[in-house]
Amino acid sequence: MLICAVLQIPILFRTLLCAIVLLIANQQVYAQNPLDKTVTISINNEPVKQALDKITIACGVRFTYNQTVAQSPAKISIDAKKQPLGDVLKQAFASAPFSFSVLDQDVMIKYDAAKIKKLPAAVAGGKFTLSGTIKSKQSGETIIGATIRVPDASQGTSSNEYGFYSITLPAGSHQLAISAVGQKSAFVQVDLAANQQLNISMDNNEQALQEVTISAKAPGTRDLASPQMGVEHLSVQETKNIPVLLGERDIIKTIQLLPGIKSAGEGSGGFYVRGGASDQNLILLDEAPVYNASHLLGFFSTFNSDAIKNISIYKGDMPAQYGGRLSSVLDIKMNEGNNQKFGVSGGVGLIAARINVEGPIQKNKSSFLISARRTYADAFLAFSKDSIAKKSQLYFYDINAKANYILGDKDRIFLSGYFGKDVLKASDIAGINWGNTTGTLRWNHIFNSQLFSNTSVIYSDYDYKINIKEDVNQFQIFSQIKDLNLKEDLQYYAGDKNTISFGFNAIYHTIKPGEISSTGNSGIISQSLQNRYALENSVYATNTWKASDRFSLTYGVRLSAFTILGQGDYYTLDADGNITGTKHYSTGQAVKTYVNPEPRIAAAYSLNDYSSVKASYARNAQNLHLISNSNSGSPTDKWVASTNIIKPELADQFSVGYYRDFSDHKYEFTFETYYKKLQNQVDYRNGANIFTNQPIETQLLYGKGRAYGAELLLKKKTGRLTGWVSYTLAKTERQIDGINNNQWYNARQDRTHDLAIVAMYKATEKWTLSANFIYYTGDAVTFPNGKYQVDGANYYYYTSRNADRMPAYNRLDLGATRQLKKSSKFESDLTFSLYNALGNHNAYRIYFRNNKDDASRTEAVRTTLFTFVPSITYNFKF
């Protein structure tokens, strides 16, 4: 019986399968076409999504559509009594830009650009300009880099750094698709019969929405059609989960994970871009130059992430409105403050605490922001058994403040400032403090739908003080660089094919290289190096021309003039650096003027909708130079201006790149290669002393340089797992008469390989995990080749400059964020991180000493800064 039952199973299975097939076929034959269903409904001028929902309730037919349809402002009216659904939809969409078709038992609704309604003959065939400002609905802040796409016209544009946009379109009805990082996509329908102003508010995207594919460009996608090369844009939101040292989010450390941007070393706040030195990077905070962007000797940056809105870095191919540096521009914009409601956020970590307060001064018209941060590492010194340590100080603080006021539809005023200070003091014995102060007053004005203006008055001040006390003797060293800056930038949107930018910039520099004051009976006489004064002027003009749907070109020029001003003495030197002549200049007298034209050109060709190639050339001039004898950089490095001897540094950079999007903008791949030719590069004479009271020119030599390399970036931007892999292969060299027998040698910042892997994983609704791995070739250094004795003392001698290497560096960091609470009124989380999780003893410094048992032997000693550094930070917002 059991065997018979088993043998019957295949027969039963086949019978059941046939029954199912016949049942499905029967249902398919007798299934009613959803468009044939009758419907009785009355709808009067309601949004299309709301109307479709009511039809579903009335007759049971389901509709499927994308966000363009769902968020369309178009309204429809229906008055039907037992009419077929197909007829009802035809009547409803007769004057609306939608079409429909059957998809299985659903009805698919599509946006149909071909159904744009006709305009009166008086305007038909013409073109008009649509312009306005894009803002966040929740905070009222302007949105930088929002993308506005018009699918039916195959056109698009982006909001500028002040949220303004302008686009010229054919007369008619158009559907706009607006997207931006961290915002829900918005869809707006406009009817153009004249120039029109349209301000757009976007909702914050608190969660990833599972919706159908949008026909517009995805937010955060690189603009393949733009000629701009060598640029990376980041929002603070994108960087908040990256593990960092001691839990302090740091945008300077984050950008070093991108290709072509290299850390100047562990414990350094500097960075190198495409073979340039750390002083060849222009760092702007709300347009104000920041001359030292580090806290605690480089372990942290001066930028409190709570106050930051947007970050852009240009790697040499910078737009013409930027100038004064050879290698890069790091342009950082502060938050503007919420003009809708008050809010408080902040965090408490192992060594620092921060707080951020913002809100409206007058709702919808003005707002303020105050963000502050302070370390309390010195609080732990009180537990030390050392009496000197107990009385020591070790802390930094910074304060960001901003206010803005909307004067009307065409005018807006901004006032922002930064105040930061570091204090390192060993009891009453010695101490050093340094800090930055910046201030920016900005006026945005819209002349008309095509002309936008930004006028800025900017102040910047960086100084440091060193105090040393020995018994009754006390010394103080002071140095400062101070700028006063007037800047005007205009953008003219000349139709649908040309965008012209032009303007001017005037900066008055005051540089105090060093003052030494002394009290007591040490015999040291108070003295000061001569102050230096200069006027740096520039004008620029550039145009981006959309020659065709596939080809775009940006071309322009910046003309800079650097005038050295008296009062002071200026020198002539012989080949050995000895002073052979001195000439005195009175206050305001022009010593010398350097004029440099800086042409820029870039082109982009779209191979198809998802890939493009680009090429560019740019020349940059630099008239401010950082004089340092430290590999890692120090707050006491000296800024000096070009003189009659120190000439402006020049760089000519050529770049070529390939860009591609994969899987509907989920993945991004970029490849760029560059060659940079450098002139008037500065380095030290052998045995130079930069702290001499002699003119600094006596310690310097000048020559040329070259840098070339290739950069790759593969980025995953959506899904539970996001992140990127970046790799840089590069070479940087100098050739300076008087160094290395006048042969090419490695620059200090030469680094062959640089690899970074960054990953963030949304494990659950509560947990986000992250990790980054870093590897790079050791820096070029000069080690001694031997030693000799004079009167019993050992001296080292050196041959080739930078011919040796530090050991290769590698580090793994781990992080995790646990969301504690999230509601409309309050949210909080805990951030955990483990810096250098593998505990590698990476070399911070290598120095040489005599072996204690045998003075004839020399031993190398490696010092390491960090191994296994855990941290925890509590963050809150309400």
C-alpha cells in the first residue's frame, strides 16, 4: 500500500499543476481590462495624486506612477456617472501633461512632455528666464549645488554657492525636477510666457524613501557635463560616520581620504594636493582666508563640523574667481541658522565638548547661529603627581557665529565670524598660544533674472605668541599676518548656452615676521624684524559655454597684481646669500609690482548619458610663502610675502580625466591624470637658520619643480553599504641650484602610493558601522650618511636632499553609531571609534643618537604617536 501511494504522487502532482495552469488561464481570459471598468465619481480641481487615490477607492483600480506624477502641481476635474475608466482618464488628462497605459491589472500614469499646452501666438517660439533661490523648508537655509533639471527641454542647471539659480527655457509649460543631497526631490510645473521668479523650498530627507526611479539626475551625482575638473563636494552629513581620532569629526582629515589629497603626516594639520606644499592650499571659511587650520599642533582642525554647511575642494583646476595659491582651494561655507524655529545641538566626548544654538531673529526673514567648542584635556593634568604638570594648561576653543537678514526678494545680508585660540603652557616656565580671527560681511543682490551679485568685506588675522621664563629673565616672541579684503563677484546667465562670471578682489596684507621682547638681565636686546606690507589686486572673467548637448567649454583669465609697499629696507644679495646693498622705502611707497595673467580653460565631452571625458589647463600665481623647517608643520612657521628677491611662485597644470556613472547613479568612477610645472620654488640653503635676525632671503634658494600623477576614485553612493576607494600614484620633484649638485631631488611632500578605503554600513535602524583603511608610502626625508668628531663632539653630515624614506604608513580605524532616540523634538546618539585598531607603530619621527655603550655606533630611534585610541561621544539635538 505504501509503495502504491508513493507511485501515485507524480500523477497527483501533474494533475494539480494542470489544474493551476487552467485556473490561471481561465482568469486571464475572463479578467476585465481595468480601463473598461465603470466608475462614478466627481472631482473638482484636485491634485493628480489625490484624484487617483479617490478613483482607486471608487472602482478598485490601482495606479502606479513615479515622483514626477506624485508631486506634480497639476490639478484635474472629473464628473463621471458609470463611464469606462479609460474615457474618464482621457477627459481628465486632456489638458494635463500625463498619459496612461495598462500594466497587468494596474494603470500606469506617465508624465508626457509632448502634451505641453500651447501658448498664445505672441509668445510662442520665444525663450524666457526662470530664476530664484532654493531653500530648505525646515530651516530656511539656502541650498548649494541643488540640481534643476527640465526633462522635456533636456536642460539643467545648479544653484550657486548662495542658492541662486537661473535657467532660460522655451516658452511653454515645463516640469522641473529639483534634487539636492539630504533633501527630498521636488517637482514643480511652470508656465513660461515671460521672465519669472520662482523660489523653491525643499523638504529634508530624513529617511531613504523607497520610491520608483526619478527621471532627474540623482542628488549628489557628479556633473558629467560640467567642464570643471579636480573638484570634490562634500556635505557634513556625508562625513559624520567616518571614524576619527578621539571622536572629533574633522573635515580636514576627511578630505585626505580623497584621491590627490595627502596627509602631511600623523599629528599634522597640513595636507598636500597634487605635489604642492601645505602652504599652497587656500583655505577659506565664508570667504575669509584661514592661515593656520589646526588645533593642538595639528591633531584637530579649526573647523567645528556643527557649524559647517558645505565643503568644496578644487585640486589645481580652480575657477577663475579663486587665486593666490598654486595647488588647491578648500572652500568651506558655514550654516546660516534656522529662520523657522529654535534648535540646540551638541556633543560631549572624551576630551572636548561642543554646543550649537540657532534660530530665527524674525521668522522667515532673519536667523542666527552660534557654535562653540572647547577641549578639557588640561582638566586631567590636575590628577598628575608632577607639580609642573598640575599648573600647566593644554586646551583650545573655537567659536563660530553667523547672522543673516532677508531685506526683500532681491537682497540679503550675511555677517559671520570665527574666533579660535590654542593655549599650551608648562606652568610658568614656557608657553605658546596661537589663533585665528576672521570676519565676513556679505551682501547678495539680484539685479534681475540673469544677473546675480555678491559683495564681501573680509577680515582675517592669524598670530602666535611664545613665552619663555628663566629665573628673572622673560622672553616673548610674537608674529602675525593680517588681511583686509574687498571682493565683488557677479554671475550673468546669458541665455541657455552661456554663464559668465566676473569680478575683482583687493587685499591689503600686513605681515609681522617676528618681534622679540625681553625683560631681566639676560643681555638679550628686544628687537623686531621689519613689518611687510603689500596690496594684492586681481580681476577675472570666465564663461561656461554649452556648445551642444554633448560639448561644453569653460574659458577665462584671472589677472593678478602684487604690489610690495614700504615702509622698510629691501636688499640685494650675491650668489652666496650675502647682502651687497640696501635700499629704504618710505610708508606707502611701491617697491615692486608683479603682474601675472592666469589663463584657465576646460572642456567636457559627454560620450553618452552616463560617461564623459574632460581636459583642462590652468595657471596660478602665489605671492605668500610659508617658511618652515619642520616636516609636519608648526604654528611658529613664518609667512613671508614676495619681495624684490622672492618672486611669485607659478604653476601650470594640465589635466585629463574620464568619468562614468553605473547602475543608475549608484556607483561613480573617476580617473584623472595631471602634470604640473612649477616655477620660483623656495627651499633652504644647506645649514639654513630661519630664526636668524638676518633677512630671510639670505637663507633661501630658488628653482623649479614638477609634479605628475594619476588618481582613481570608485564610489558607492546608495544602499545600506556606502563608501569609496581612492588611490593616487604620484611623483613630486624639485631642481634648485645649490642643492643636490643642481640635480632633481624628491620634494618633501613626494609620496608614490596613497590608498584609502572608506566604508559605512547601515546595519539596523539603530546601528551604523564604519571603517577606513589608509596606506601610503613613507615621506621623503634626509637622513645622515655619516658622522665625524670635533673636540670630542659628534656631528652628522648629509649628502643628497630627501634621498631617504620614512617607513610606509598604514592604519585601520573602526567606528559605530548607536541611535538612542529620534523624534520630531529630540534625537540623540552615541558614537564609538577605535583609532589605529591594529595598533601599528607608525613612525612619527626618526632621530639618530650615539649608542650608550659604544659612542662610535649610531642608532636610529623611532617615535610613535598613537596606538589603539578608543573614544566615545554623546551627541544630541533638540
